[in-house]
Amino acid sequence: MNAILNTLVSLLNMETIEENLFRGASQDLGFRQLFGGQVLGQALSAASKTVDSARQANSLHGYFLRAGDPNKPVVYQVERVRDGATFSTRRVMGIQNGQPIFACSASFHIHEEGFRHQTCMPDVPPPEELIPEQDLAPQLAQALSEEKQIKMLRDKPIETRAVQVLDPLHPEKSDPIKQVWFKANGALPDDPALHKYLLAYASDFGLLTTSLLPHGASIWQPQMQVASLDHAIWFHEEVRLDDWLLYSTDSPWTGGARGFSRGSIFTRDGKLVASVAQEGLVRVRNDWLNKSCAE
């Protein structure tokens, strides 16, 4: 495991403060607030530490209550709601500065056999035929401040290759559909729970921005205020993040300063391993027009 990926794995490995109380470090990815995927992954990690390892996460439903500070750690308080014969339920509160910034419920389930069916994976080019994100980043970084250039051009723990290459600096209107291949930038240990923490982390990248596509808008535009409001993920199958996964997203509705997006995550051979849904704030702030995306 390389250094940058090891940093992310460490970020999702919670420090136990007291029974049902955990602390996670934070990382500044250059956004206006703490990256929501970090909180999703850490909350799931904290909840998992209170559940028998035979029970794996099958869903997480969370609400982002306040903007988090990427320069401060987050404390997670876990409530052991119920341990049934086959399911366990946990509630988690993420706290900074004495105030809740995130709340979620997580469900864990033992393995059972039953009926099976799934939707088909979209027919898209394989990742080997697509341009790596790191090869496109230098063109975009030229329009940013030196500080943001450093953050954009540094190595990423999650490698991505977009099927539809979009220019966020000059967005054009398009259908609210996009697909992106992604995987961890290195090998990972054989820990099923860790791969789900990482999947929760990665599931927040680019999902909400699908709702901006029909409007020719981008989070890079200075007048756009974009932030996650809630996020849900259902884990259908065991998954490995050190092999390519396809994130297929669409946005069936946007309105009232809110955008709704949903996603399906497939393995290379077409197995549906997770489904995701998210609503977020997509507000036009004309009072921000005097700001530059390079600031």
C-alpha cells in the first residue's frame, strides 16, 4: 500500500476514546468545507467497531447538519440501538466544536441466501481506454491559485477515469447522466469492512454534480453554493476497492435550490455491489459573483 493510500486508510481507522466514543482525523481536500465522504466513511467505521465482525454493513443513511472544519478532528458518538437475530442497528453523531455536524443510522446484517436479481451495467468503454484524471488535472489547475494547484496536482488515494470528460471551468448543458471508473490507488488488505468504509468515502465524489449538468453549471463557478444535505448507500455485495468499479449516476430531479442524484456501483464484470442516493444544496449566490474560483 503506497503512502497516499495508507494516509486515507489511517484516516478511516477510528481512535477509540471511550466505549461508543471515537475520534477521526480530518483532511483538507481544497473544498469550502470538510469533504462529506470523509464523514461517511468515518461514521461507518465507528459504527462497525461496535458490531460483531460477522455482521457486515448493508446500509447507511446520513444527514449533513453543519459544514465541517477540515482542520479539526471529528468525534463520533455511537448509540447501540438494537442487536437482533440477524440485523444490528446503530445511530452515529459526528461532532465538532461541541456541535453535531453529521447524523446517521447504519444497519449491519449477517450473510443469508435468498432471491437474487439486479439491473444491468451500462455499456461503457473499459478504464484502460480512458484518460486518467491526473492527466487532465494540469489543464484545470492553471486557472487556480497556487495553494489549490498544489492540492489538485498531488497524488490521490482514489484514481478516477471519466467516461464523459467534462470541462468544469466552461460547463455546457448536457443530459444528467455520467459514468466514472474508480479504484484505490494501490493494493489493500483483505478486510471486507475497510473496503466498505472506502466505498462510502468514494461514493460522495461527483454524485451531486450530476444534478448540475442540465443547467451548464459547475461547482467551480464562484456563484455556485453546492453542499451535500443527505446521503444514503446500500451495500449489496462484498466489494474490493483495489479493482476498478464503475460509478453510474443520474439526476431525475432538481428544484427549489436542491439537487437529487442517484448512483449504481458495478464491478468490472457487471455485478451491482452498491446503490447510492443523495440530495444536496445547489444554490446560485449572485452575491458571490465578485469572487474568483482562483481565490
